[in-house]
Amino acid sequence: MSATFALRAGLAWNLGNGRLTLYCGLAIVLGWCLLALCAPWVAPFDPLLQNGDLRLAEPSLAHPFGTDNFGRDVLSRVIWGARVDLQMALIGVIFPFLLGTCIGAVSGYVGGWLDNACMRLIDIVLAFPFLVLMLAIMAILGPGLGSFYIAMALVGWVSYARLIRSQILVLKQSDFALAARSLGFSHRRTLFGHLLPNALFGSVVFCMSDAVLVLLNGAAVSYLGLGVQPPTPEWGTMVAEGQSFITSAWWICTFPGLAVVTLAMGFSLLADGVAERLGDRS
Amino acid sequence: MTTLLQVKDLQVQFPAAGSGLFNLRQRKVSAVNGASLNLAAGETLGLVGESGCGKSTLARAILQLTPSCGGQVLFDGTDMNPGSPADIARLRRETAMIFQDPYSALNPRQRIGQILAEVLQVQRKVPAAQIPARVGELLELVGLRAELAERRPGSLSGGQCQRVGIARALAVEPRLIVADECVAALDVSIQGQIINLLLELRERMGLALLFITHDLGVVRRLCDRVAVMYLGQIVEEGPVHEVFTAPRHPYTAALIQSIADIDPARRLPQDPLAGEPPSPLNLPSGCAFHPRCRHALPGCGETAPPEHIQGARRHACVHSQLPC
Amino acid sequence: MTTPLLQVRGLSVIARAGQRDITLVERLTFDLGEGEILGLVGESGSGKTLACRGLMRLLPAPNLRVEGQAVRLAGHDLLQLDEAGMRRLRGRELGMIFQNPSSHLDPLMRIGEQIAEGIRLHQGASRREARAEAIEVLRQVGIPDPKSRVDNYPHEFSGGMRQRAMIAVALGCNPKVLIADEPTTALDVTVQAQILRLLLELRDRRGLSMILISHDLGVVAQTCDSIAVMYAGRLCEHGAKHEMLARPQHPYSAGLLACHPAAQPEALRMTTIAGQPPLLDDLPPGCRFESRCPQAMPLCRQQLPELLEASPGHRLACHVPLLAGGLS
């Protein structure tokens, strides 16, 4: 016991660093959320307002991020675009999380043929390249954010299902699961009340890093023209539009690109920070 | 004393890794191989044996937490193996289990009070309004302060967690408690506290206790009767004092001799029991103990040993008394 | 009086937590004679395992360090040696075996290889010589048919055999002192009896000195020559086995003895020691056992008792030692 005591004392030193990661990540993500919420008051211009005289203007005091080929202020478009991208990152994670967790938990707990069937279904979904499957679904459903979310749910649930399933398989064997059954608790209560809360740790961490991937996916899908439709500002579409001007007006795609990178990093740091905090407590 | 629990010839098998080409030939491991025991109301039976003998599996099969493939489990006269859902529900309301590792037996994310309240709620032992009061009573019964209800298992000591496990078992108001190595993970000074608690509860509530352990010293203090298990079978059963002073089965004798006594005058055997229990995958033919038995006869490897019943004692051996 | 083989003076293991230092083992001092088996007894948190790992300078975490006056073995002061010097000593003079043989044997390496590796390293033997030596050592630890079993992997051995194999790995280099950390705790009682017998035989045949760490007084009573009891990182009492078992003078030693299931068999209730061991970062200024001690006096709360020689060969750290007869 004194050995574990010593190890815990050592961890206390590391915890300081873990908190730093968590706070940095939180600061970045919350910062963007705040910007997105306050867009109507913070953005200096209307993001859709075209100004023919000021097309492809360089960054200046009036337009800190310059203007694009339609004369729209890039800064305002980046700020308004945060709304769309944050929404994509968050909703694009929630649906797969919920669907995957339910399927994985039940599959792992029940076992037998149901588990086998789910595993084979997961294998089938995984056999297709992620983006190909998404684009196929979105092509059927038509472009737009709604179909993006549906496609994400239908394709993205597999990772969560596998994560939860493996945790449930382990927890199923634990003493407190057996205790719950010996006390007459129903299977539903045991699974959802006892096993699932203890199994969620890995998934919650994965959520945060998944947000990064969803963000990038959304940008990619919009870049390909299937996601958000113009003229709605969205970082991916802005990068796509600015591509042809990269040598002459570099600011059009650089700033949205930087926005994607910073938000992605924010989620990543958040994921690491949460992992360390939850990991220490478990 | 009325018989509360009667186990007759229980068999539990698990599938094992297959053998042969591509592991296609299914093999089965016999964890419990025809075990029988009796437990009267208010009595404490110690179930001893070494690792791999199947004592934990037997306990779980008795409580219908592990499926069995043969034999009877008569709880208060009703056969629970297999039992109808109503019978099993009744079993759940009248029996409870305590586990070896005090921490992993409790949900680490629940507070102590919640753990106990949930049992009371699911089993509808008391009306909802009285649950907090009952939780306080249970904590007091096991010697814990009421404030501990707000803590999580991680912040309690091993002894305290084990008391919570006992409180949870008591919340069911059981007639039978199965304690699976419940003091093995505790320090020796704390073990005594838990054992005293069990003794006290037994007296106050007339509980029947099936105490599974590998520690013969504890059995001698706590139990009325003892059953010795080897490779899935009960090889000897009887009152504790008699079995310890005059064991009849060679394995029981070897176990008793191997106890490391704190009295240095009682030395370890010069020539302790050789070998180790074989794997349940390859059960010896005839008597399971014969490969290690000092008193084995040529026929021991062929036929199963006969059972001798003398009053309250029984044992399964070709010898009716232990040869000197 | 022959000089003891191992002399430990003031060994401390200290953990660094944030800005503070927490002393996990405090100024351990004892001698180990040649061919002597010392039983180091204590409950969880007593620091017995950490003390021995500190002795070998094999501490499990980077924030732990060893301090002390001296640890003398075979003409070296272990505290003064650098890592290279310690490495030459480990295995050759000082061996260690652990509680769970399955996790302390390399699962991917044959048993013979694991034994021979140490022999080759410390004795510079050739492969063939080392292999022959490994077979001999396996025979000495009682593994049947060592010539064929020397090429087995650990998973092909049963629990007791793995423990024997681990003892063989430690013995291969012929150490003078063997530290056995709860070697039989994870074993069945019949196998425990075999392993304890083996350790006694090895002491008789090879003159091996041992430090046997255990929480089980029964194990210690059957094998050891002297017993040292630790509590909350400090040594409470150290004396010859018969003295310690018949007339323990420290209330904790007496309490521990009384708690053993075999003690006082006719009593209706088991004896216990009330309370729990203290947290090591929150130690009282006085005696650490004071809050649980039935004999505590006001002095005990204020002043830490020092380890003093109560009678020849019997040391005690207590202000209120028991007189002959144990706890009243």
C-alpha cells in the first residue's frame, strides 16, 4: 500500500500538467463558442454583403482578414462560419455517440448471436472507406447539413460501438456486475445503471478527438460541394473557394484554414486533458 | 434445525479451448463434478479447497448465477436448478453474496448510500419514504458511521468497503449469505473485525452462512461444519472440531498438516504433499486425488471412491479411516 | 562476534509529492547474519516491500529516493555505489524473488534462458556452462526432470513450479542474500508448505541468508530465525523468533500475534486491533501506533520512541513495553 501511495504522490506532480492541457483546450473551444454566439455583435460586417469595389482587398485596418473575390469581409465570414462548424462538430459527434453506445452496449452485454451479428455489421460498414460511404449516403439524401448529420450517424457509430462493447465485455465479468445480478437487479438496470456509466470513460475521451475528425470531414464534404451550400459561410467552403486565389489573395483560404486548425487543436487538447483528469480519478 | 439448502450432485461445465485440428473438437472443463452439501438454517458451513477446486463456481451455481448442467439445488424445498422465474426471484430475495475484493464488488461511481438504497428500492423491502432511515440502520449494523453514506468506495479502506458489502447483503434481509473469500484481501487485524461482525450478525439474525475460503485457520474459528473440496467434488464434510482433530480423507489431513502454525513447535511437515492439483481439463480417472495420495491403492485410479457416512460426517475414500 | 553479512543503518525511502517530502520508510536499521532468515512482518502500508526494494535500489517510481547512513554488504556500501556498481551487485550478491511469479518471469523466454542469462552476465560463463548450471539449479529447487523442463516456457509450469523457477533464477548467480517478498502469498497452502520447505533446505545446504517479507505470522514462525515487525514505515521490534512469539513486548507485535486465527482458539471472538494504519502523509508527531494502542500514555503522543536494545539481541521502539505475557 505504501508503494501505491508513493505512486499516487508522484502522479500529483503530473496532475499539474494535465490541468494545463485541459484548461488550454477548454479555453480555445469555449473561446470559439463565445465568438460564434456573439457573431451578430462581434462581426464587423454582414458576411453575405458583397462589395464589388473591395474585391480581393489585402488585410487592412478596416478588413483585418481582407476580403474575398465577392468583396465579402473574410473576418466576418470566419466568425459566422464558426457557428456552422461548431454545430457540425458537436451534432456530428452526438448522434454517432448515442447510436453507437446503445448498439455496442447491448451487443456486448447480450453476447451470443446478437453480438456476432452486430460485429459483422460493423465489419461491413468498416469495409467501405469512410468518406466514400458518407458521400454515397449524402448523394442519395441530397446536399445540406441535415443529410450530413444523418450520414455521420449511419457511418460514424461503429467506432463508439466497438469501444463500448469491449468495455462492457470486461465489466460484465466484474464483481459488482455479479453482485447486481445476485441482488435481483434486472438486466436493464445492471447494464444501463451500472455497467454503462463505468464504460463511458473511453468513449467520452474519444468524443473529443472525434470532434476534430468530424470537423475536418464536414469541411471536406463542404469543400466537395455536398455539405453547406453557398453563400453560407463555412470554413471548408471558404478554403475551397480561396484555393484558386492562393497565390494572388492568400488570405481567403489561409484564415479559415487556421480557424479549422485552432479549433481542432482545442478539441484535441480538451480530449487529452479530460483523459488525464478522468484517468486519474478512475 | 431445518435444512435450508440441499445441494445434490451438482455439475457445472465450461467450454474450454478446443483441441485437434483448428480447435474444432470442443472440450469441456468440469469445474464442479458432482458436489453435494447440506446447510441448515442458522448454521455456518465452511467450504475449503485450493485454487481450481471449484468452490467459487459451486457457490455461484447454487445461487443460480452460473448455469449448471446437472444436479439439484433445493432451497427451502424448492428445486432451483433450473427454477422458474418466480422461484429465482424468491431466491434473490432470500440470499445474498459477499465477494473477495471489497473494491471491485462495489460500483465505483455510486455513493455508499445510493448502493444500499438501490437494493432496498429494487427489492421493495421498505416503503420509499423509509429508505434513508433504513440505510442509516444498515450502516450502523455493520459498524460504519452514517456520514460514510456520502462517500464513494474509492475513498474508503478495504475493511470499510467489505463492511459495505456486508451491509448490502443484509439489505436483502437474507436467510442465506454466501461469503466468497471475503476476508482474504484484508489485513489480519482487519480480518478479525469482519469475522467478529459475521459472528455477531449470525447470532442476532439467525443467518445461514456459506463461508468459502482457503484459510483453514479462519474456518476453525468461524464455522460449525466444514466441507473440503478437491477438483470439483466434496471429499469430506463434518463438524469442524471433529474434522480438524481426526480427518478421514488423506487430502484433508494433508491440508491440515500444511497450515503454517504460529506455534513454532508445530513444524511444517518434513515431507509435504507433493505436486499440485492437476488441471480440471485433465481429470484423473477414478478418485481425483489418487495421483498425489500417499495411501492410494491400485484400484483408486479405476473406480470412483465409495462414500462413507458416519453420523454427521461423510467422506469419499476407499479407506473408511485414515491409514496411519 | 562475527560481523553480520548485511548491515543496514538508517535506511529511509522518501517520496517527493509536489513540494513536500513524505517519508515512507524511516531509518530502518538491522543486521543479517550469515545463514540467518529474518522475517520482516507488517501489514499494508508498513513499508516492508518498499524498504527491501530500496535496499536493492530498485524503487518503482521516479519520485522515490533512498537515503541512509550505510548499507554494507560484501565489503560494499550499497548507498555509495552508482548504478553500474549496483547492477554488478544485484543478482550476484543480492537476489530477490517476488509474490506473483507469473508477472515476474518473462513469458516469452524459456526458463533455462532466464536462469542462464544471469549466470552468463555475472560469472562470464559460456552458453553451455550456463545451461548446465541452470539444469543443476532447477534440480536443486525440486523441479522434476530438469533436463527436459529447462526448455519450457513459464506458462507451461504450474503456479508452484513457477515460484520454484523464479527461485532458481535468483539462485543461479549464487547470491549471498536472498530477499523473498511474500513468496507464498499467492500460492495454495499445500504448495506454500513445499516452497517454505525448499527455502529452509536452501538455507541449510547453501548457507543462504534470507529476508522473508510476509504479513502471515504463521509463515514467519515456521521458517525464520528472527522477526522484525514494521508499522507505518518504522521498525517497532526486532528479536529472536522464540522471544518474539512467546514474549512480544511491543503492543503492536503482541496485537498482531493475537489477531492470528490460531491464537486463543477457545475465545468466542477474534482479537482485533481497533482502527486503521495512519496515512503516511499525515503522521502524528509521536508514536504512530498510539491511536490504536491499548497501553498509550500521554508521552506516546508527543515523542517518537527510538529503537533501543531492550535485552541482548532484542530491540524495541516503545515507551510502554509490555512485560512478559503479552497484552493484558
